[in-house]
Amino acid sequence: MGVLILTVSTGFGHTATALSIERRLQDKGISTKIIDVYQYANKLISETLDKSTALYAKYTPEVYRLIYQYLDSGALDDRFNLMSFINALCTFRFERLIRELDPDFIICTHVFAAQLVHELKKKGRCRAELLGICTDYTIHPYWETLTTMDHFVIASESLTYRAVKKGIRREIIHPFGIPVHPKFYRSVSRQEARRRLGYDEDSRVILLMGGGLGYGMVDGQAGRILSVRQKLELAVVCGNNTRQRAEFEKIRDKMPFAKIHVYGFVDNVNDMMDAADLLVSKPGGLTVTEALLKGLPMVVINPIAGHEERNLEFLLNQGACVRADKSFPLDEAVAMLLSDHRRVEDMKRRIECLAKPNAGQDLVDFVVQRLQPPAL
């Protein structure tokens, strides 16, 4: 077959990237298949990884942060680590899959998936070219141990030095950016987006997103944000978090004269970003990428220890966001940006420099070129 895309469902971002690549490759007529490696090889491992990551991040962030810092320190050994042991449990079934599909090219949107392919390539049991995609604005631990990787895609040129410093060969690094759904590469006017969503055209709209967002807002911050200025609307996207959605609906019902739009899982976040003046969110890799493509300034809250803290550091160092925390509350951060036009315009210029509007197309064009036979 042509291209096998491997992902791991620890969060939706890795799978979303896989789906965006699949869609573009299929449009090019390339045979493509997506597989969640641990769901295929060992569902118990898949469920354990997913739940343990969520529990560590939510209930013991300091422990999770220390683990991430240790793994990120450069002291890793490809032969002796927990994931090598886990992958050894999955290798037999996974090797059979690779043998049956016999792909020409393998794209991995998660380092754990790339580790499985790496183990097979070391043993000469996989002929496919291996391309890894780092779906955050950092270089996750373990990527540097994958010496059989042929290509490595990162979010920004600014991360090239870090990747090389961690031991990844410069010649395999491609700063294409993180591929997201094609609809985020297209925009409509703010007026048209607000018309579609039923928002007031002359209001300031704050879009709130993120898995942990509801827990930080239910204590009254929503009301304080709405008091920042007149004609302010909140659009709150809760995804599949039903508890969070219920809490925000209570806030909305207690404030009947306020304009709070509460949503569950939606497929038009692109329109909401086009309609918004500011985004308030956790700094997940896909959310950050989508906001950059939409030129949307961010107020970052509640980063998950580890990779999301690295995303936040990247955005702050690039001048593309502000951070709200206990000493700089969310309503103050929002008030500052709504009242400082020059600051927002400067953020938008920095965002424009970081955005990768051709990320998905550049990656697919590269893969298609690699799949073409050499000219005689």
C-alpha cells in the first residue's frame, strides 16, 4: 500500500492531525490507512496510557512535571525505558500488520507509534520510510532516540536548534508546521462568521475553550469577564465534558441578561475563531495551531504540566499570547488586551510570523514526491 498513518489516542490532537493528513493524501489519490497502534495491538495498554496520563495531569501535576522534565533532560537510553518494554509487548502483532499492509511510507503523529516502527526497522523488518510529526511547540522526549527515523516534522523553524541539540539530525528536520483540518486554512470575515453564529456584529467576543476551563471559571470569573466592558459576549466550547457544560449553563441561567453561548461538541470552531476577538484556552498543540492560522490572540490558562507548559513558553517567548494565573486573573488579562489596541496588533503580527498556512499541503506534497519513482 501507499501510506500508513499511525497514531495514539492520548488526547484527540494526534488523531486529528492523522485525519487531516489522510484527507489530503486521499485527495491526491494515495492509498491511505489510519491505525491507533495500541488500540490495535493491545487495548489494555491503550486504555491504561490514556487514563494514567489524564489522572497524572489533573491530580498530580507536580509528579507529571517531574517525570516529563526527567525524560526531557536528555538522559534517555533507547534500550532501557518503560516504553521500550511496553512496545516489546506489542511488537509481534504490530509486525504482522506491517507485513500484511507492506506500506511504502509510514507517518507517525505520536512518538510512541514511531517507537514501534523504529523497533522493527532496527531489525530490518520494515522497509517503509518513517516520518514523525511532533504535534506540540517543543520536541517531546524519546524522539531523539529514534535513530531509524527518515524524516521529522516540527511546528516551527524556531525549534530546529532545540531538535538538533537533542540529537536529531538536521538533514531530516522539516519545519512544515502541524497539519490541522483544511477548514482552518480558510477564513470568512468577522461579520459573516458572527452572522452564521447569531452573535452581535458590534460586540467583543471572547471564545473560551479547553478541557480544564470549566473548573477555573465556575467560581464567578465568567461574570467578572462580562463586567469588563459593555457589549461583551462569551462563547464557551465544552466538547464532550458534560460536567463542564452543565456548570456553564448554570452560570448562563443565573445571568439572563448576559450573552453567554454554551456549546458541547461542535464542528464549527473555525467559524467561532473567525468571529472572536480573543481566545481563552489551554495551550494544546492543535488549538494553538488553529488559533495561529486564524490570527487570533490568546489568553492561556491551566496548561497541562509538561508539553503544554512548553507550548506556553514558546508562545510567550514569541510574543503571541499572555498568561492568566492567580496573580494575573483572567478578567484582568482580558481587560488589558481589550483596552490595548497596539498590544493586540503587535500580537497579531507575531502570530502571522508563526502561522504555517501551507503546513498540510507542504507535508503531503513532500510525501507524494517521496512516493514517486525516480525518473529514468
